Amino acid sequence: MKNFFILIIFIIFLIFIIVRDYQIKKKKLKLKNALNSNFFIKTINKLIDENKYNLLEERIRLREIDAYGNEDYKKWIGNPPLDEKAIEKNIFNGSKRFKEGIPYFYEKVILKEFGSTELFFEKWRSYCNENPTIDDEIIGSIRKLETEDWFVFIASQIEKSCLNLIEKSYSSKKKGNYKKGIRFENHCMEILKQNGWEVKETPITGDQGVDLIASINDLRICIQCKDHEKAIGNKAVQEISAGKLFWKGTHAIIVSKSGFTKSAHQLAKSNKVELINEYQLKDLEKFIV
């Protein structure tokens, strides 16, 4: 009887050890999933934010519009393989499925940051465990998140960023210095018209960073007018670069009353954007390279 009692105690102790180890492993796994999930979403959002203007520019470049004004973003969204092994095989073989749009950004920026598809999917699976649903911007609804939804998720995050930029561009026209900005735009327009340019204003909604479009012969100049107190920085250069593509311009120019930062000049040079003041507008053709 004594031996039986000792055996029972030993079994209970053994069960306790097993349960405790299981709980410890479960807590460790939960912590690992939480850390991986947090790393995943922070990294994705950081990369998108760092490249948001370039992403918007590519979105505009790859957009197709038919004769009736219908927009097609198939080239921008792309159609990459969803399976991890298939992704590695396609990239290794130089597949065209990663040559442009969001798939190109995934390969050249996101995978480069994560180091490999294996590490990317390790973090992605943790995110799926921690976040069982997805707000799918592509189909416009919330649904259960599956492992193969990695691309839909990334495309949704990128689309949110692009749409936010477009919305902010619209909102900024309605707030703050709107009247002041309009007066300066009108002033610039009058100078251009007096010097032989045909000038059109872009609509308030969806101007894509372009305030005026000035034309003579084959020239189609996309112009952004800035009546700010501080020097204009990189953001304006990025906006007008994207706007030039959207409006199919031949050149891009920013007119500022307060000058430009050094980094704006550097970025403008590499993007072939001319930075001038209002007094140089009358000789605009001299600044077209």
C-alpha cells in the first residue's frame, strides 16, 4: 500500500511537471507570436511609409484608362504566386510576375528587408495567429485571414497609403491656406497667360499635386504653386513628380515664394523637376530642359 501511495504521488508530480512545461512552452510560443507579429506589421508599415510617394507614382504610371474613363489597376496590383516555394522559384527564374507594380515592391523592398522568404513567412504566420481577420481593401470587406492572404494584405496596406495621400491632397485644398494658395495660383496663371501660355487649372479633387497645366506647342508643363512662409522640402518634389505622370506632362515645375531646402534641390535634380520663383515664370521656357 505504501509503494502504491508513493507511485500515485510520483504520477501526480510527473503530470504536474508535464502540464507546467506545456504551459511554459505555450506562453513562450504566444510571446514569440506576439513579438513576430508586432515586428511584421511595424516593418511593413515603415517600408510603405518610407516609399509612399514612389508607390503612388507607380500606381499612377501603371494605371490604364479606357475611352470611357474607366480605370484599370491590374498591372499595378499584379498577380504573383502565393505559395512560399513558388515565390522563391519565380524570383530565382526571373519571372515577369515580379517585374512591376506591388509584386516588384514586395521583392525588391520588403523581401530585402526581411532577408528571405522563409523569414518573411515566419513573421507573417505569427501575424495571422495574432490577427485572425483582415480588412481587405481590394474586395472591400472584412474576412478571415488565411496564410495565402499575404499578398492581399500587403496590397491593402499599400492601397490605404496611396488613397490617404490622394485624400490629404484634396483636404489640404480645403483647409488653412486655401484662399491664400488660390490667390497665388491665380497670380501665377496671369503671369503665364500674359507671356503666351495656355493655362488650365486642375480640379480640387484628385489634382495629384498639380495646380496648373501650362501649354505651348508640344510643351505641357505641370506646375505646383507654393505660397508658404518656409522653404519647400522634398514632399512637394515627390508630389509634382507623381502628378506629372498622372497628367501626362512633358515637364514639372514648382513655383515657391519662400525658396527650397537643399535636399529639395537635390531630389528635384534627380527627378528632372525645375524649382523657380514667381518672377522667373515670365521666362518659363528658359527653365525647360
